[in-house]
Amino acid sequence: VSTVAAVRSALAEVADPEIPAISIVDLGVVEGVTVTDDEIRVELLPTFVGCPALDAIAAAVEDRLAAFGRPVEVRFGFAVPWTTDRITERGRRQLTKSGFAPPGDETCPYCGSANVLTDNLFGPTQCRSTRYCRSCRQPFEAFKVI
Amino acid sequence: MTSAAADLVPATRNALSLLLLAMADDEFVIGFSDSEWTGIAPMLEEDVAMSSLAQDELGHAPALYRVLAEVVDDGRDADAIAYDRPVEGYYHARLLDHGRGDWADSIARRYLYDTADAVRLEALSTSSFGPLRELVGKIRREERYHEMHMTAWIDRLASTGGEPRERLLAALERLASDAATVLSPLPNELSLVMAGIIDATGEELDARWRARIGPTFERLALPMPPPAADPVNARTNHSEAFRWLHGEFTAVRSTQPGATW
């Protein structure tokens, strides 16, 4: 296994701090990994420009990669914009399982009903809206399409 | 300094730094101003929405200040630019100098701002200045939700009739003389157009903005905003309301200089 592949699988164990059910890899936040003898460089894409979890994500990445025994440099950039299309199929399933409607999914993550109301385009974090299921009467959150 | 900025002649670089300062200060001031609704908005959903909008803007501002810090390259970081200036050093549009006011004031102010900002961001979407073009590409995806939400609110207040419509009309009246200041021409803006940094002058952007909001104003029978009363001072001579807000948002920083939180 090359070091890059090993680093990537280590990153797949780093959970998103706000939705721990999904890893930063499945969230599509990891754009590039460069490994040299002297350092590991990880390029990440912020989901939102002002996402307050960025420092926590960088710290978690540095922690997880410390075992590779070389300096880790984490950078955030906008050259490639993060969009919700970057969330993997597995990531979408994990979101549904933990009660979040994945981006573009108009159904209730609890009962699957399509009888759902958008209660608010905005939610408790920048990336989410709030919805209400009229079938099972469960309020839930949905990922905004970005 | 990024290589992209180093390639610019000094006059263009100065004009670029004023454009960045205008954009960053606009986002910073409206972000702080709207965050005043947190906890006291007329309904819970709007408390969440207004706070989320404010949080977006207070995320865009530091990203813009960081680009600005690289362009001016004078040793100040984004926080120093954001917080360590006297009232007179701020360069936001006078539209944002109007205090929070009532709900209709805040909705009208934000609607006018979001629509003008959308025009400005669009004009930067193919910018020759890479760091700004990339950031704008990301910011636009978020701002789309702001404009959508504000348009829904203007529609709601204007078409409900009675007190909501009266309050909206009064707010538009109060803001009228400064409504168009977001896109008022910036100093030496022609050099930005010629360098391909922005694709039009303020005058052209103002025309695009009017074309963008015209159909909504016409449908709702609202009076179109007049030209800015004092375009030369579109971003200077700040109000008492801003003087107060400045005291609020610099309070922590001035109590504990250099603190991080």
C-alpha cells in the first residue's frame, strides 16, 4: 500500500465534527493528498466559506496523521468549489441513517414519506435547512443543495 | 503578496484593494448588523434564518480580508484589518449605515443589498484576478439562498397590505437616498475594468441591478430606488448608528488586544 493510499484511508476515519456519522472523505471535503519524505500536505475544501468547524477539522486531520511521523500541513482552498455533488453514495446513506435528508432528497429520512414541508431554508448550521414530515410528524434537517 | 497581485501596476492594485475593502466591509457590517436580530426576531424560524445569514456574511468577510491582506501586503492580517480601524476607516456602503430599525427596515436593507451584491459578484465571476474569482465562485452559491429568502420576504410584506406594506414603504423611503450606494462607482474603477478584474463600471452595474429588481418592484407596485443622493460619499461620512455598531463589534478586541477567541 502506498503512503498516499494509507493517508487517504486514515482520513476516511476522520469524522465531520458537526455530523459525526459521516467522514470528511465521504463528505467530499478532501481534495488532494501529497506525500513527500519531508511532509504530508492535505488540501481540503470548505463546505461553506465561513464554516466554523474548519479549525476543528484541520486539528482532527493533524491528529489522525501524526502517526505517519512527518509534519502535516492542512490547507483550505477555493480553487475547486465544494458542492453537495461531492458527497459520496455511502455518505448520502450515512446522512439518511442519522436523520439528515441528503442534498436534493425530498423525502423524510425517518419514514420515507414524500409528504414533507420545508419549514425553513435555514437551520442550526450554515449547511442545513429544517423540514417537517407530515406523515410521521417528525421535524428533521436537510442538507442544502450548494 | 500573491503573484497575481504582484503583476498589477500600483494604480490597479490600489483600485483592487479598495474594491476588496468595499466588499469585505459590506459583508462585515451587514453581518454584525443583522446578528442583532438573534434572539429577538419576530418568529423563531426568522431568528434562525437571520442568524444563519449573518453567519454566512461574517464568514465571507474574513475570507475577503485575507485576500485583501495579501494584496496590500503591509503586515496587517485579516483580523487587524477587520477590527483595528477607527470609524472613519470603514468603507462599507451607506445603505448599511442605517441601523437595524424595525423588521421591515432590516428586510428592505438586506433585499437592496443582496440584489446589488449578486450583480457585483456576477461581474467578478470571470475576473482575471484568480484569488478573488475563486472565492466569488464559492460565495455566490451561498448568496443565492440569501436573495431567494429576501425576495420571498419583500413579496410577503408588499402583498399582504395594511401595516406590513405600510412599514415596507416607510422603510424603502427611509433608505431611498442611500439605496443605490452599494454599486456607486469606486475610485479608479476603469483600471479594474481594463485589467479584466471586474467586467463593468459602477454605472453599468447600477443599470444591471435596476434591470434585476425592476420586475419585482413593478409587480409589487413599489417605488424604484432613486439614484444615490451623494455618490461621492457613498462609502464615507458614516452615521451615528454605525458609530454605535463599531463600538459593539470592536469591544472585545479593544479590551484584550491581540486576543484570539
